[in-house]
Amino acid sequence: MRILLFTGKGGVGKSTVAAGTAALAAAEGRRTLVLSTDPAHSLADAFGADVGPEPTPVAECLFVQQVDAQLRFEQSWSEIQRYLLSVLDVAGVDPLAAEELTVIPGAEEVLALLELRLHALSGEWDVIVVDCAPTAETLRLLALPEALGWYMNRVLPVERRVVKALKPVLTRAAGVPMPGDSVFDAVERLHAELDEVQSLLSGEGASVRLVLTPENVVLAEARRSYTTLSLYGYRLDGVVANRVFPAGGGDDWRRGWVTAQDRVLAEAAQSFAGLPIWRSVYRTGEPVGVPALTELAKELYDGADPLAAPRGSGPFRVSRNERGAVLRLALPNVTRAEVDLARHGDDLVVTVGSYRRLLTLPAGLSRHRIAGARVDDGELQVRFEVTGSGAGT
């Protein structure tokens, strides 16, 4: 099964490109589902069809779904919400306001990922295309499973034991209901499901495709997204340059745009070296409906396989040698000065800009000391040595 996630700065046309890619996959006979984690839900507009909360057929082998966030929220969050509502009730918060306060930010996107998990496990699809929210929201979302995993492994077990031991005293003293096992179980269940999502999305059959328009501001965000996706272990398999002015002819205004876009596209080729950059020309009309979207995708990929999976071991790998091991993490477009490293117990904390990843070290490395680190050709390399094997820089 192939999973493709499309993201990009808001307004670059990622929903149209995602829909076109799905339509092309279905036209080639692959049973294809396209769903959205973007609250804007532009897929229905792109296909020019009514789309429901369950997979809706829009063409042969092609199904579209806009996730029913409320239904999924009730299934995955209801136990936790009931506890939070009981706490807010004791605090005297108005019931309507309390219900609003217990809805987690970004819930719709999170629940769409849980929906993706169910579809992937069903074995019903050859291809799942995900129209993601704009890049900033997508990056925060993709970082969530690992961040929650850290909490689950280190904080929750202690918290659960403390609550069990002190529950009678705390309830009488504070008058606030303490969470029971069902609440902790619900949190653990949510974490396990998100952990499965992360395994799916960082696996060999999944990748992210960035959509951009040839503008300096958009390219700058796309470069940062490439770095951050790699930081969290997700594979980027290519870039779609959308709304490219065709060369030749026209007046000075159009020729000026062509020249400006050519400069940005040349920079994009350097920023995403080794990755395909597909171009979609600026069309005279908006492609709406399955035939128009399929034609757009055919022109875009120009005979290339739109579902080709990236090769290699992914952004994160560990190689061993006689003295210890080297941890390698792809961080394209950054220098050593932009990377901050810290060791915290069995975790390696890697910070790039405003994004941070806690890498839990493999058992074999957790007993080693860090002997040195560098960024070489877009890759962070951290050397580990057995204590006492000699110093390094």
C-alpha cells in the first residue's frame, strides 16, 4: 500500500495537486482513497462533488472522504472529556464554556490521522492520498506522536501511581475528582493509535510531497519544511512547483514573471538537490472534476510514476564501527551553527530553529558517551564511543 501526504503553504494549490494525483492513480486501476486533514476541506470543491464523512465514490476506483471530526472525537476523546468536564463543573465553569474548553486544539487534524490508520489497517486500498493542512500545522501534527510518546513513557506511569496512592486524600482535600483507570486507559489507547500512525507515515511505503509556487517567500517556507520533516524522520519524495508561467511570448509583465520564477526554480533545484521537481503550468482555468484533475496530473508527472516510493534507509540511521557508532540524521539546508544538541539520560535532544526532537537512543548507544558531532552535506553526524575508548572532537 502507498501513502502520500501533500502539504505546502496555504494557497499554493496543494488540494488540487493531491486530488489530481489521486485521480491519476485511480485511472491506472489502483483502488484509491483521498482524504483531508485540512479543516478547510477543499477536496469536495476540487472534485466538484458532494463528499460525505465516509468514503464517497467519485469515479471508478476513486473515493473521497471528509472526516467527521465530531464522530471521531466522541470515539477517541469522550472518556477524557467526561473527566475534564467533571473537574470544570466542580470549579463552577458554565457547562457550555466547559465543553468548549475540553476540545483539544487541532483535534480535527489529529482525528483525521486516526482515520488514516483505520483505512491503512483495513487492507481495502492500494493508495491513500492525504491532503494535509498548511505546512506549519502539518509539522506540529507530525511531531505529536513522538512528543506524546515521551510523556507516556516517562510521566504517565509515575502520575498513575501517585494518583492511585493519593486519590482518597486529594479528593477529600481539594474536592476535585481524580482521574480513574478508564481515563489513563483512554490516554494510553490514544497514544498507541498515534504511535501506529507515526510508524505508518515514517515507513517505506509512505512519503511527503511538498507543493509550492515559484515565489521567494514560499520557497523559504518549503526549505524549512524539508529540514523539519527530516528532523522528525519523515521522507520527502519530491516537490511540485505549481502555477509556473510558460516561457515564450507575452508582454513585458508576463516576461518579468517568467524571469522571476526561473530564478526561484533554480534556487529550488539547489535546495532540493536529488529530488524530482515536477512543474505544473499556470492554467487559464481552475481544474475542477475528475477529468480535469486527471489531465493536470498527467501533464505534471509527464510519464513518471506518480506513486514511486523513495529509496534508501530514510532520514535516520545508525552505523556501527570498532570504537562505537555514528548516528546520522538528514537535516538538509542547515549548518552546524543552526543545530543545538543536548544529552538527557537516554535521550538525544536535537533542536533546529523552533522545532525540537527527543530521540530515544537505541539500547546499544545509551551506554556510550558522545565523542563529537558535525553537520556534513546536510546530515547531522553524532559519534558515540564506549567510555574509556579515547577522546574525540
